[in-house]
Amino acid sequence: MHDDATTVRSPELRPLQVTKHAALFLVTFASMTVAGMLWQNRIDLEYIGIGIPYALAGLFILSCHEFGHYFAAKHHGVRVTLPYYIPLPPLPQFINFGTLGAVIRTKQEIPHRRALFDIGVAGPVAGFIASLFVLAYGFMTLPGQDFLLAIHPDYDFAKGMAASAEPGFSLTFGKTLLYMFMEEVFSRPGAYVPPMTEMYHYPYLITGWFGLLVTALNLLPAGQLDGGHITYAMFGKKQHIVGRITVTVLVALGGIGILPAIMELAGFGGPAVAFMEAFGSFEAWFWPGWLFWALLIAVVVKVRHPDVPEYEALTPGRRALGWFSYFMFFVCLSPAPLYLA
């Protein structure tokens, strides 16, 4: 009788369902291992071992984030699934991280705002802490310059680029305040710290950076993103206003990002160049990808958060943690996560 009751209470933990989650985890581990090889310009299976640190570090961060949500939900008696890991087959010459992340699904309504807050904030905080550990380890164990020369034999350290690379076509990862802080604090004296055009070859730096990006994107205060949960739990229906402002800002940043391309297509190449020069490092501040995120929020995630009963106001400790989540968003966010420079 006890086993049957447990099965009724937790259908998400039936053997077949758990097997599905485990299979997705293993496939994602494989796709991320291959991605880790490709980030180091290796495509032969004999180099599969160099992709494993990347896969382990990336899955550690994603798992901390999702199980943060999972255990918070369990604490409040909310039925949720185990994490669904989402593999993304990596291809040569195609930028991806070997995964689209991971998600858990709630199987019942959130009973009150305290539960909503705890479930929403637990994932970003856990993923944030995991990313700090990975980045700290990455900066403390930076290899010498020979590591980069094995990938780019013609790398010119004085110029900060491979001799064969064309100016303006270097893939650049946007720095964040937290990434810069970790670099200053944890890099050994005299260690070679790779520029943001090369850091993706270093498995712990790129996965730690990716963890910060995932944290920031999830903390956007809109709809049913983690940031939307937190903001609704703290401020109620004022979240709807914040959500609309968020989407408006994303559209503005992304729209400015594509404006030079539109001007050039319209035959205004000269003014387009002058427009970009007026903003200095234009590509590092205005990212066209924000238009995609604005569309994703408007169509899929939604701008407004569904209503949740109040019951009890948030405790002072929860409100302090909520404000800390906004600080996390600020230090983890880059205006342009990926661009060519």
C-alpha cells in the first residue's frame, strides 16, 4: 500500500519517467562533450577527452540551477518534474554550447507568493553560486600561453589575435562586471588571461561565463521567467508594468543594434558608419539578439505573470534576497553577449 501511495503522489518519479530524464542528461552530456571539443578547434574523436571538462562544468551549473527550483518546490509541496536537459547537436562552424539549457515543469498551481518566490529565486541563486565556483577554478588554474598556441599556432600575443585573422571578424564574448571582478581576484600573478576573443577555448571560463549569462537571462523580470516570478512575488501586479518596460528596453537595444545594417541596405552606408562611431564600441553595447528575446517573451513567456494568491506577505529575509537577485542580474548581464569585433 505504501509503494502504491507513493506512486500516486509522485508520478514524476516513476521508473520510466526517470529513465527519460536520465537519457536526456546522457545525450546532453554527449552533445556538450563534442561542443567542448569544437570550442578548442578539435573535431576528431581521439580528442574527446578534452571536451569532458567543458561538459561536466556546464552540466554542474545547469543542474544546480534546476535542482534549486526542484528542491524549493518540494519544500512547498508543489509537484514538479525532474529537470529536462535539452541537447543541441554541435556542428563545426556553428556557434552553440551543446545544449539549450534545462527546464523543470510544475504539475500544479503555485499555492501562494512565498512559494512562488522561493521556487523562482532558488534556481538563479544556486546557478549563480555554481558559476562563481567554476569561474574561480578556471582563473586559478589558467594554463600557460602554450595552451593557446596549440589551438592557434600563429597567435600573435602582442596584437591579441591570430596572424591569419581578419580585423572586425573576431568572435567576442561580452564582459560582465562579475566576470571582470573574478578575473582580478582569482587570476594568479603573471598568469596569461585570455582576451574575450579567445576565452571560449578555456572550458571553465566559457562555462562559467555561460552560467552568468543563463542567470541574467532567467532574471529578466517578465512573465514566467525566474525574474518575473520574483518580481510578482515582491510587488504583485506592478510586475506587469516592469515586464512591459523590460520588453520595451530590449526592443530599443536590439532595434538600435540593427539600425546600421538597415541604413546600409537603404544606401546610407556613410551615415551608418558615422552613427556607429558616435557610440564608440557600438557592437559591445547594442545587441540585435535582444529583439529575439523580446519576441520570445512576448509570444512564449508572456509579459504578464499569472495571478497567484497572496496569503502571507514575504518575510524581510525573502525581500532582501529578492533585492539581491536584482544585483545578480546587474553584475551577470552583458549589453552584448556575443558580437564580432
